[in-house]
Amino acid sequence: MADAVVQLRCGVKNDDWGKKGKDSIVAHLWSKTPGNEGIEDSKHYSEMWMGTYPSNPSYLLSTGEHLGEYLKKHPELILSFSKALPLQIHPDLKLAAQLHKEHPEKFGDTMHKPEIAIALSKFELFAGWRPLKEIQALFELNHLSKYVPKSGQFNDETLRQVCKTLLSAPAKEVAQTMQDLQSIPESQFGEHTYIPSLLARLAKQYGEGDNGNLVAALLMNYMTLGPGDSVFVPADSIHAYLEGDIVECMARSDNVINTGFCPAADRDSVELFAQALTFEPHNSKDALLPHRKSDKGLNGKTDVYAPPISEFSVLRTTLGAGENETHKAILGPSLLIVTKGCGQMKFPGNQTAELKEGYVFFVGQGVALDFVTDKGMAVYRAYAE
């Protein structure tokens, strides 16, 4: 009979936007799994993937078996950022199917990729669009008015055209516009006085000529979250994560369309990007994903992040010294990771698993779990039901 709870060995990614060495929570948590190599100070550690996606799958710690194969026989993440990820969107189901058919080497599946990001530390990001009135006011500045079509009404289609124009501008023009904007007194940016200093910060990461600088700083919601805060990014919603550490959960896909904050050779078609864009969310408030107490935690120690989609939700259990929590049985599979502290997890069959920072487990459907700790512990659990 298959084990209903199994510990996993997960893959790690080393993208150059990740934090280096021991500065990365990813590296810290990944290195805690028995058998994983030590942290290299010179390496960037960007993502720790949990799941079955082919490009970076998880394996059973006890046997080395591929998690996907294990599940077939018995009928996503932690990220650390030191600089901005590519300015990106994930195609919806219809476009994903089309792109997979036309370019299977780049778009490896037919799925969409809505996602949520839960901050483990201070987390800075760009998510969705500013309100139209705020964008319109910014583009009345002398150095920006040339990017706006000469039409009477400023609406979402106007915004699409502005975005396309900014993404298509030559690098020298982008760099000059960046310099011009940084020379303007902060007071001229209205309530967004931070824009000049933000532009200077972005320029240091990818150069003054990167088109993503203007799109992110001028058109998008710039947000700073604290630990436990979360955002929901629908499929086709523009976003770029800037700096911090998060737990990220997403639908099972790796399709992405990039047009900024990356080398020119890695960028996708601006026309494709603009075609795929939606206009949700259209303010920072709507990008936030609130959490609430979950009825799956019987002792009141568990919150749930439940996005408005059917694919997944995420539980966060936070225990102080000597506290305990019980998760009632969930009618679907789940993945859990310990992000802080240590303790034990008890499950049917009189079985107990040791929990430490960085330990990851797959839990089958219909399994109740008991968590106990002497010193305190934090556990995140993504599930489908």
C-alpha cells in the first residue's frame, strides 16, 4: 500500500536574479533536506520548486522516485529575489493552447498559470495596472506626452497602445526618457514622488535602456508587502517581482511571455505580449489577496489564502512554543513546507514525521494531520480540493 505522506527532495534554480548564497531563504531551506549539497556563496539561489513539473520535478527522499511516477502508480514554491524578475504575463488557456501548438519548444504545455505570492519577508513587486486617471496624469508630463495616442479618451485600449509604444521604443530613447524623468522635481509626480528614485534603482539592475523600466514604474502598481501579505496574479495579468522572499503557488504550467527586465535576446514579441494583456487588476487594492482563518485548522492556528480560481488554495499554520494544530482531512492532494522552526507531524497509522526548516512533504487526499512543536513552527500547505 502506498504511503499517504512522503517526504520530498526538491529542485533548486540558480537564475541570476536570485539572492546569493546564504542571503537566500531558498538556499537555506533547500539545503536542509538530507542529501542536498551545501550552499555555495558564489551561486544565486532563486527558486525551490515543489511538484511534478517536468523541468524541475520533486523526488521521494526515501527512494529517489520521481513524484509524478509515484502518483501515477497510486491513483508549486519558494523564491528569493535580489533584483527584478522579467516583466511578464502568463497566457490564458486559449492562448496557451495556440502557442503550444505553434511553438511547442518554447511553450511546453497548454495550461494557464494564475498564481499567488505570499511574502516571507519584505517583498517589493509590480502587479497589475495603476488606475487610468493616475496613468493619464503622469503622461501629461512633457517627456511622456509623446507616448500617448492623439485620441480624445484615455481608456484601456489607450493604455494597451502606450504599453506597446514603450516596449517598442529604442534603447537610446528609453535611456534619455529615464534621464529626463529623473531630472524633474519629485513634486511634479503628484502622489508618486518615489518614481524618480525607483527609475534610478531599476536602471542599475538592467541598464537605462531596458523598456521594462518605464512600463513598470509608470504604468504598474508598485507595492511593498510585509510577511504574511499576499497578492493574486490572474492569467494574462502583467507583473514583475522586484525584491524579497515569497512562497508562490501556481497552476501547473511554465508558460511565460517576457518583454522587459531581461536581455533583448530573451524577449518575446511585443505584439504577442500586448495581444495577451488583460486589464485586471487596475489598482493595488484589487491585487491584494486577503487571508482569513481556515476551518481546516481545528485549533484556530491556520489561515487560508484562497484566490478566486478552482486550482489551489494555500494554508499557513503558525505555532508558538508548545502549541499544536490539527488539519482535518482535505479532499485532495497537497504539498507542505516548513519555513521556520521545528516540530512533529502525526498522521493515521500511528505514524510521525520530524519537521524541520526546509522539509517538504506530499500528502495524499483524505489524510488528517496533527502538528506539535516545543519551540514554534511555521508551515505552508498548498492544496487542491
